[in-house]
Amino acid sequence: MSTKMRTYLVIFMTFVLLVTIGTGCAAPKETPQPAPTPAPAPVAAETPKPTYPEKEVEVVYHSSAGSGGDIFLRTMGKAVDKNLGKAWVVNNMPGASGANAWNYSAKAKPDGYTLLGISSTIITSPILNEMPVSYKDFEPVAMMFTDPMVLFVPADSKLTSIKDLVDTAKAKPGKVKFAGGTPGELGFVAGRELMKAAGFEIALVPFEGGGDAAVTVLGGHLDGGIGEYAEIASNVEAGKLRIIGSFNKMPLSPDIQTVAEAGYPEVKVEKLRGVLAPKGTPKEVIDIIAEAMKKALDDPDFKKYYEAGNLIPSFKAGDDFRKLMDEQDAQIRAAVGK
Amino acid sequence: MLDSLITGLSTVLQWESLLAIIFGVAWGTLGGMIPGINATIAMALLLPFTWSMDPVIAIMMLGGVYCGGEYGGSIPAVLIGTPGTNAAACTVYDGYELHKQGKTGLGLYTSLNSSVIGGIFSAICLILVAVPLAGVALAFGPAEYFALAFLGLSMICSLGEKNVFKGILAGFFGILLATVGFDPIAGVPRFTFGFMSMTEGFNMVPLMMGLYAISEMFKQAQEVMAGETFNLKVKTDTTFPKWSEIKRLFPFNIFGSIIGVIVGVMPGAGATVASFLGYSWAKRLSKNPDSFGKGNPAGVAVPESANNGATGGAMVPLLALGIPGSNSTAIMLSALMIHNVTPGPMLFTKSPEIPYSLFVSMLFANIFMFFVGYLFIKFAIKVTSISKQALVAVIIALVFTGVYAYSLEIFSVAVALAFGLIGMILRRFEIPHTASVLGFVLGFIMEANLRRALIVSEGSMGGAFFNSTLSSILLIAAFASIALSIARGVISSRKSKTSAAA
């Protein structure tokens, strides 16, 4: 075989492989999401209620093992196991901005043995990336926590309260610069909602991940930032950053003024953590899981964990949970204009 | 500080700590050696086992994996022209060339010595100035990051072997690749063509493995079919280099280590950027830049010292600011968080034994790395006597496995394959694919920070970049570098035209 022939052969074989992988990957996308038929419900209902769970429960999550959300889910799993009697096994399916995990679990058998751990990402990412899957393809099981969102400034900043920020920003529209999340992320949404309610304007500089944002604020390159409490807690404790207000009441730090207390109760931003189940999962099964999750909140080991992270327990099941997700969906759509 | 240091030393000098460090280094080196598995993946694989350990032991072991991983990547870079980790990509240039010239021992041991020196240098920096070093991370805002990335990119020109313009072309191609995926500033997906997997952009590991490993294996497979044997025509010298040779490279090691520590401290930059910057600066500042890429041991010494120098630097933002600057340190963060230890400024006052044990353990890890590396080299050298058919097949399998293990997505395998093909095309036209990788690595840092800086300056370019001394200096250096390269390119192409005409 000549050199030229060999080169063409290699290129040809590579293309064949690529096309195979390409069609293999694309296939699930082409099949439209089948409308959930009511059929599975009676089938599952035949199984007598007390038998759930008979085996381990798979909990799918969209980020890799060792990420913050993954550790949370595993720690919660240990507490839920005690009440459920069977183990929660976390299955990490990262990639595709979450779509891999969500497509997989949306199509799983709705029998309560496949669940989905979620954060607000399941509302944000499908909107921004125009995904064919969203939280609407699932049944809400229960919301467990809110990640507190705070407004923070460098320790030497003149801003000391939400009122200060509003007044300064009103005096110099657009001149105050705050680090925030990427468009659609809840830190970004929170900033927008507050600006709308209080009628001021600051420049929001988008950062991916709160760490980089915090470093930039610490270095004095920006006037402040909006982000999750957990990501800046150690710098607040060390007196390098100061919290001037929060979007959620933190039971462990009651002195921090909330936006509602500062006079803007209409600003409601809740970065949530919870669990969903595939559409069609029988209600009895969902109730059993939700009950086990609720009880887990009192588990002493788990309590120690979530209090250390200053997570706010905000248990919501069924329609309350659905309503909150619907509100957040509308909020994010308004923020990004989609 | 001395007290904390003694506490740290006494923690490290216990047999379980020492065992954990040695195991970590060996595991990391092994992972680094396998193309497709980098330090981060090697650490992630070990993470679940640390959950039942004492947090200090866990973090020391992960620190060992990190050091070992950054070193291990250079072994396949020298022996088969395929970097085991991203940060070893630069080592291929001169390391593989040395091997082809039969100076295998010089290539392998230079990389080992340089990694050890870089690692020890950065561990000493950590012990002495960890907290002040955090200031480096804080000095860099959006404008400064942009300027640094721009300066880095201006070095692309020096990576184009014969033709400066091909280097620039390859660099732009890399920047284009970096724009694929979710745009973090405007919040829209770009160039995803409806594939959900592309919304996260191209992952570094499959991209690099495609461009380097797969395309190299394709090339070698063609040679096998042409009936070439793997055994080098020249006799290989696998002995440890002479002391005079080691001594000669010492300034290069220190140069690489300093760049490594400084770049390592900056969140988001890391070992890969450090080794590229180190290599291109060394080439530019060298009296004999043409010898780089043709088997100059300094071309191995600088990037290897730089990527191991970055290991210590990367610990600074994690421990002093509580913010992980890279994927590897993010894993260390989660290893600490699971034990309710929150890194941050308070860690040094509340539980100083953790940071200081880690610092001291990294010093030990790098000393152990010398012996572990020595053993691994003895073993790895045998690779060259394996039949080429078997080797190519095994490496392709390892690469695809590693790429899949990293992302758990079959999409990544497709990305690696596609970039294997692109790599072949780039080789065919002698376009330096390393410049594309540098463009890819720096393109995203440059773009996001340019746009952030412009938001801060309210749209004024001058206000964004010439308000800070640091960014002004970096930008002026970058423009000077570009002007020089283009002038050089124009002159050399005129020369070749006249010589062709003559």
C-alpha cells in the first residue's frame, strides 16, 4: 500500500468512527420526549405500598464526584438511609451542562428507584441552553435547603448596609461595580431583582463560580459581590470581607439584615437544593421518600453538616415545591429575556 | 511560624504519613504516565478512599499525587512523543527529540531532576512566604489577567518553527476553539450546533489527547504499515546524566521554578500555562533559540520545573484564601470539607498543623519523587523494546479509556478522535499544534477577562488597561514581543524568497 493510500485509509476509518459516535450520541435527542402516559401509575399502584423500598435507590446528580453538590447529596443520603431502610446510591453523570443526568433520569422507570438530586441549575441551564428537558419533566419530591445568597464588600469598604448600597448607587448610576454570577445564575438574578425593586443601577460583572469573584473583590478590583455565603464564609470570618446584607434569613446569623428587612420584601431569591422523581412516579412512593427526607433534617450528624455550611432548612414538598420552581423559572426567563 | 513548622514536621515524620506520601507520589506518577489520566483524575480516583482518613493524612496524600502526576506526564512525552498530562505537552518538543537522538537517559533524567528541583523550590517558597504569596493572586484583576494572557499568546509567534505566520494561524485556531460553548458573559451557547454536550465547550483533556496522542499514534501506525520498526536506529543511552550536565541546567531549573510558582498562585492559570510560558520565554531569552525543539535539554528542564513549581503555587489560593484555583486543588478542598475543615485565612491561626503539614509533606513528596521516578524510569524505558503494533494499540485504548473516565461521556471520545484527525492535518501542513493548544488555554482567560475589564471600565479600552501599572507593563511587553516576531518573520520570508530566486 502506498503512503497516500494509508493516509486516506486512516482518515476514512476515523470518519466512520466519528459518524458512528455522532449518530449514537444524537439519537436520544431526535426521539421526542414521550408524553407521560398515566398508564405506569396504576401498574405501580398494584405493588403494595409498604414494600417500597425493596432495593437500593439510585440518585442521579449532574456534577462530578467530590463537587460541593455531590458531597451534600451523599451526606444527606446517609441520613435518609436510616429512615428509608435502603441505601441511596449517588450516580454522577456530569457533562452537557446537566442534560446527560436529566435526560437519563427523566426516561428512567418511574418506580421510585431512580431519583434526581437537583439545585437551581436544573431551572437555569435548560433555559439558557435551550434543552429539550426541564424540571417540568419530573415530579417534585421535596426541597430541602436554600443556599443563602449574600451581598459582600471588602472589609475596608465604605458600604455598610443595603441602604448604603442603594443610596450610593442611586447617586452614581452604573458606577458601583459588583461581581455576580453568569447571566441566568441566581446571583445574577438576585442582583437584578434587587435593582428592579429598589430602583437603582449597578454594573454586574459576570464570573463563573464564586471563587474567582471573591478573589477579585478581595483584591479590590470591584466594589463588592453577590454570591453564596458558603463560598466567602472563611474570608468573612477572617475579617477580610464583610456581608452588608442577605437575600435569605440565616437562622445562625440573625444579625445579617435581609433585603426584606431593608424594605424590599418582593425580592425573593432562593437557590434551592432538593430531589425530583421521574414523571409518573406513584404518589405513595414519593410521599414515603419525602417523609424520610423530612426526618433526615433532625439527624444529628446531618444537622452538624448543614449548619456548618449555613444552609437554611426549607422543607417543601409536592405543589409548594413545584410552585417555587415555577416562580424561579419565570424570574430567570425575565432576567435573561428568554 | 517556627512552632507551626515543627508541628508540621512532626506530623509528617510519622510512619503513616510517610507511607501515605510515598503511596500518593507513586500513584500520581503512574497516573501521570498514562496518557489521558492527569493529576486531577488520579486525585479524583483516590478521593473516596480519603473519606475515612484523618484530614491531615488525606491532604498530604493528595498533595503527593498532585506532585507525582505533574512529573509522571513527562515520561511518555520523552519516550513516545505523547504527553501523559496537559502540562507535559511542552516537554515533547525537546524530550522526544532527545530520545530520537538516542539520548533517552538525558531526556528522562533531566525531566526527573527538573521536576524534583521545581517541586522542592516551590515547597520552600510555600513554607517561607505562603501568606504573602497570596498577594500575587489578589494583584490580578480582570485587566491584569487579560494582559497576562495576551502576553502569553504573543509567545505563540516563537512556537512557529520555521514560519512565524503559521504559528499565529495555529494560535487563532486555538482561540476559535476556546469560544465554543456557553458564553459566560452574555449567557448564550455559542457554536454548539444543537449538541448539548458542546454547551460546556471542549474539554482540555480530550482535546490535548487528540492533538498529541491520537495523531502521534496515527502517524506511528502509518509507519508500522510502511514496515518501519520501532527500535530506534541509533543506539540509546539510558544512563544518568553527568554532574556537569545537571549543573549546567540548574539556572534553567530555577527560571522555570520561579515562573511555575508565580503562575501557579494565580487562580485559573495553573501548571499548563506555567510550562508553556516557561518554555516560550526560555526560548526567547536564550542566546541560541534555534536549538530549542531540536533536543536541547533546557527545553525539558524549563517546562518540567515550571509545572512542578506550580504545584506549590496552587496551594496558596486554596489555603490562604480558601479558594481553589484549579481542578486539582478543588479536589483537595472537597477532601478537607468532608471533614468539616474549611480552608481560608483562618486556617493558619485555627489549625496551623494542616497547612504546615501539607507544606512540609510536599517537600518530602518531591524528595521521594526522585526515587519513585528513578524506579519508574527503569521500568518505563522497557517500553521502547515492545513491538510497535502492540504499543500503538495499547496507547490508543488507554487514551480513550482515560478520556472517557474523565468526563463519563462518549462525546469526549469523539472529541479526542476528531482532534486526532485535525492534528494529522496540522502536521501535514507543518502548522504547530502546540500554538493551537496555547491559544485554546489562554483564549478563554483572555476573552472572559477582556469583557469583564470592559464592563468595569464602562467600555473604555484605555481605561481598562492603562489604569493599572501591572497591566500596562504586561501589555507593552506583549506588543513589543509581537512586533519583534512579525519583523523576524518578514525578514526571514524575504530571505527565503531571495535565496529561492537566487
